[in-house]
Amino acid sequence: MIAVDQIPVTVLTGFLGSGKTTVLNHLLRQPELNGVVAIINEFGEVALDHLLVESSEDRLALLDNGCICCSVRDDLIETLADLAGRRAAGTVPPFHRVLVETTGLADPVPVLHTLMTAPEVVGRYRIDGVVATVDAVNGARTLEAHVEAVRQIAVADRLLVTKTDLAAEDALARLDARLAAINPVATRAHVRNGVVDPAKVLDAGLFDPSARSADVVRWFDLASQAVNAPHHHAEHDCDGAECGHHSHHAHDAGVSSYSLIIDEPIQRDAFARWLDYVAALKGEDLLRFKAIVHVAEQPDAPVVVHGVQHVFHPPITLQGWPSADRRSRLVFIVRGIPRRIIENTLCKFAAVSRAAIQRSAA
């Protein structure tokens, strides 16, 4: 069960020079972010970026000498635990949200793992969402040259395309299409000089136990439509023995996205068994997984599940279905996992009949 008073954490990521610090600077000056602590990660001997952030020291915590990955995971845990302890003791000003800015070279997945698994953190914090900045001028070249940039986009809930005033319209349109191909379920916003509405960054909502059921189900409806829409990069999902008429997206660094809709209720234990199997077999390549599940044992209360590689967020039970549509919807962003493998494992381990699996939102 998720505690209602957990502090939401927004992870701000993006490749080198993509404008993260400029965006953070703008956000910290907005009244909506009063009472927010920013944790800024540095790479290198001397930390510099924090000098560029216009904020008082009591709103900043600095992790230096390494990217946010395994090398400083313990530092992040210690920082979050210390902040929560000082907040409870009243030795720091009250804060109600945390922003973690990663380095440009960082994979944000270890941050999400920390928030989802570290005992010192889980009871006190919850993931609000991942926001990635993308340079409108250099973004396409960056995606070609750096797999880290592709992974940052693939795991994001929201994308901020920065420096749009410096990019040609046709180039910007091509970049938008490419971002939509890599991650069709992330919302996108164009940003100039770091100016962005906090509402486009905060409260991604899927992992908030107080989120309205209708909003969550609407997200899954839109996500299913987005990842199954025809795209010019699509290619047939064939394995030689069989080839369906549906298609999936082939993207940068082997990243693809697709969704499945299941018409029949799923047994809780069977679904948990399937999750364990997929995490063990394909977890490294399961970049993001989100699902709203019709659990057979509780037909009137759908369950939302979120996974990042091997780790799954504790399931969130919604108060009820907001519409008559009670189908399970599963959304995947993966690296090199064919859709047919997911379908086969659902049938074998989750006891889902093949006839109940649909490949489109229709």
C-alpha cells in the first residue's frame, strides 16, 4: 500500500547541452514550486551547474563526483533519507516535492530503481514522473551518436523540446516525429529559453494513489492509440514461422513501442507470475511498462502497474472503473523484444487466451 503523504519526486533528465539547468532555473522561480527541493547531480571533480541555478541554498542538495548511477546510488539514498528526516524534525523548511536533475550522460533508470526499491526511500517518496529535455537544434544528431539520449527519451513521461526558436520548422517537425516514434506515449512541449508551464512538468499522475480513475484510464486509452498508430518507420513483426498483418515501430537503438488489450479478466497470481518471468527473462530490455489490469478477484477495482526494467512499482488499486470498458491495457517500450514474445508469455504464464489479446485500441 502506498502512503498518501509520500513526497513526489520528478526526475529531470536530458543529454548534455539540452537545457536542463535553464529549465530548472525557470521552474524554481515559479510560485508552484515553492516548497520544492532540487537535487542536482554533477559529473567531474568540480561541481559547477549548481552555481547557475538561481535558488537559495536551503532548496538545493548537491551530489557530485559521478553521474546518478550505481556509483552514487548510496549518496542519493542518503540525501533523500536525510532530507526526509530533517523535514520531519523541522530542521529544514517544509517541502512537498523533490526535483532530481541528472547529468547529461546519465541513464535515469537507476534513479527510478532507487525510488522504487530502496527501503530508506520507498516509504517516504514516490515517483511523480520522468521529464526529458531534447535540444531542437542538435537533438537529431545526438540521437544518432549517443544511445544514452535514446534511453532518456524512451523512459520519459514528458518531453520538453528546447531551443525551438533556433531550429528550422522542417527540422523541428522531423525531430518531433522521431521523438514520437521512440516514445509515443510521452507528452511533448516546445520550450524557448527554458520557459515552461510547471503543469507540463509536474504531476504525471499515474503513480499518485489520489489520481482520479478517469484520468488514468484516459491515459491508457490515448497511449494504446498512439503506440498502435501507423508510422512510416513501421515494419512487420515476423519470426519466419508466422507474420501478422499488424506492425510495430523499429526505432533508434532498437527501441520499439506497442500495446496490447486483453478482453478477459486476469487472475492476480497468474499476472504476478507473468511479471516475474518477464522481469527475469527480458528485464534489461523492458525500458518502460505500464498497465491497467482487470483483476479477476476484484472486478470493480482495476489495478495500475508500472515497471522499469527488472523493477516494478507496487500496484495501485483504483477506486473503480469510470466507464463500461473494463479491458486490461498493457503499454510497452522495449529494446529488441518482439511483440509475439510478450503475447506468448502472457498465454503461457498469465493464463490469457490468445483469442482475448488484441493489438489495437479499436
